[in-house]
Amino acid sequence: MAPRRTLTRLLLPPATAVAALIGFAAAPAHAAVWSSSDQWGNYTTSDGYILYNNIWGSGAGAQTVWANSSSNWGVWANHPNTGGIKSYPNAKKIVNKSITSLSSLTSSYNVTVPSSGAYNTSYDIWDTDYDYEVMLWVNHNGAVGPLGTSQGTVTLGGHTWAVYKGDNGANQVFSFLRTSDSSSGTVNILPILKWIKDTKGWWGNETIGDVQFGYEITSSQGGLDFRTNGFNVSSS
């Protein structure tokens, strides 16, 4: 996989051509409360989750995100069969608690993903300063892979993961790839964060800013549907 340029997700590139392509995005195949084909289209649900279209990579095609709620949303994407991440449409829950002040942090997911294309379905967990990124891949397909070098495997939070550690030039990235693909389940996130802090010493008592969950899409040529049938984040 090409080096991740994570922070460029948050910056509007001078890409008039990308914006033009986005304008051709197909309408969602579902009657939805909200939908958007805008590059940075976003929507806040009644229970405080933020949906984000987030087409951040170069060479992107058309993409439309739709939502009825934080647990019923999806995306249609038609990105060319070229290398490099094109987008990360996601739902985000703000946490804003330090690791040691958290007594629990869990999430459940249920998704329907295509059998073609190149993508991963993943959590993207950030500290408030965006110095560290923790990715939890629950499934992936096609020519995609994590940043960094292998750190072995570990069983945490109810799953067994292959662990990778890397740096994209803007922040450190800790990637956990589930050793077998899953379309639904529950992840106990807090033990993973504590393992990074206490067992490996890769970070200190960071304040976890938000937990994102979505689809990191490299290619979806011809148009593919990704659906979230259930999703929630709980913290205390």
C-alpha cells in the first residue's frame, strides 16, 4: 500500500477535477433521511454521531454517502482501479477521554460489503492531537495492506489481530488486522489502547478524541455499495 497521507483527509485539495467527478455520483439506492455527493459532505445524527463522505485521496471518482441514522447508513462509490486510498466514508463518535480515565470503550458493527474492489472496513481511532492513529481492520478485500512493519499477532478485545507499526510522516499508525474477516461483531477497544500504552510503550496516557468506523476505499470501479446495518460506540 502506498504511504498513508492521513492528515490530507482534513484539508481541501485544489482538485477541481475531483469535484467535477463527485457531481456525477449516483443517488443512493435507499430512501434516506440524508445523502450527499459532496467531497466533504457531513451530517450529525440525533444521537451525536457525525457522518462524513470524506473523499480525500487523489484520483478519486464519484461517491455518495447516505444515512437514516448512525446505525443505518452506507455509501455508493465508483473509484478507478488505481493504487492509493481514495476515500474513507465514516461515522464518528467523539469520546474526549484519556486512556486512564476510561473504564470501558466498546463498539459493535454489522456491515454488508462487496466481494469485489479494493478496500478495508475499519475503525480509525485518534488522539486529540492527531499524533497517533489506531486502525482496527475487521475485513478487507483486494490489493490493500497496512502501513509499517509486522509486530506479530495478539489476541485482544475479543479478536485476534496481526499488528503493524508505521509512520506516515504526519503521525504514527498502529494497525490491527483481524486474522479472519468478519461482517459483524463487538470490539472491546480499551484493552487494545492499554496494550499499546502499557505493554508496548508506544504512546503515553493519550486523550482519545474520536472513534471512527467506515470503509477505506482504494478502488470500486463500476460502482459498489457498502452498507452499515448496525454500529454503535459506548464509553464510560
